[in-house]
Amino acid sequence: MGLTVAIGNALSGLKASQTALEVISRNISNAGTPGYHKQTLNVVEVGRGDNSYVRAGNVERAFDSILQNYYTKQVPETAYSATRATFLDRMQTALGKPGSPGSLDTMLGNMQKSLDALATSPDNYATRADVVTNATNMAGTLNKLSLEVQSMRRETETRMASSVDQLNSMLTSLRDVNLVLADYGVDQNTRNSLLDQRDRLVSGMSEMMDL
């Protein structure tokens, strides 16, 4: 093996080591970046007779399509359950705990009792006043419940409109990313970054709709 060949082999090994360090550096610096996938450098061994050396191959992402598909399907279900639970808790708070003072069933029970008493003693002033008081309390409770339902409806409509705007923006970004990825002249590092960006966009959309 000549000196020139030996130097060339050494330079090829150094280049592969440098590329590996760059990949490790990216992995460390992006450890907390949402949607970033760990990258691995494929080192290729080349042998020609008694001469062998290594060179840097492709940089691959640690991407599991099956796991990603499962995640994409589960995220909207989780988001739906969380949203549903939030609104049900608010409705439960508005209705009140059964049997507690101020709850809807308590107000209804008081109203029913006062009406039964009024049917027994229709000429009793205190009984009639009790009916009016319970009816006023019942009306106030129903009005508060109605206001809470209307507030949740308006909030839902606002959030839906905001989500539609976000989805449209994400779809536009996704289209732009796919157009760049369609260019086979893009270098591997840029392609990996674009693939991470695309996965982040898909994950973001999956939080608002079924994909």
C-alpha cells in the first residue's frame, strides 16, 4: 500500500468520524425538540484487494412508521376524550352535585314540595309565599344553566373557527414541505429536517381531526 493510498484512507476515515460527530451533535442539540427523530450515520466499509477503508454513508432517521401511524390514530381520540371530559365537568358544576344546596334537583324538589303544600292549603299566605320564592330560585337556576350552556356553545364555535384556521395554515405548510421533498436534489440533512417538520405538522393536525 503506497503512502498516497494510506493518506487517502486516513482522510476518508477522518471524514466519516467528522460526519458522525456532526450527527451526534444534532441529536444532542435537538434532544428536546418536539418531533425530532434521532439520526444515525451508516458507515460503509469499502475493500479493494489488500486495501480497505471506510466512508460515510447515508444519515437515516430513527423512524417507525407503524408506531407513528398508531400514535396518529390515538392522538385525536385522546384529545376528543379530554375535551368531552372538560365540558362534562363544567356541565356537572353548573347542574350541581345531586342533593347539595343550589343544585338543580334540590331546587326542583323544593318547588315540588311547596306546590304540594299549596295544594293542601291554598289559602295559606306563608305557603303561597314559599311557592313564589322556590319558583324564583328555580327560574334563577335555570337561567344560570342556560347561560352556561350558551357560553360553552359560543366557546366551542370560537375554538372550531380557530382550529379551522390552524388546519388551513398547517395544510399550506405541509404542501410546501412536500414540494421541497419532491426535489431529489435536496441534500440528506435538509431532507431529514423536512421529514421531521412534516411529522410535526401531521401530529399537530391529528390533535384536531382524525387522520
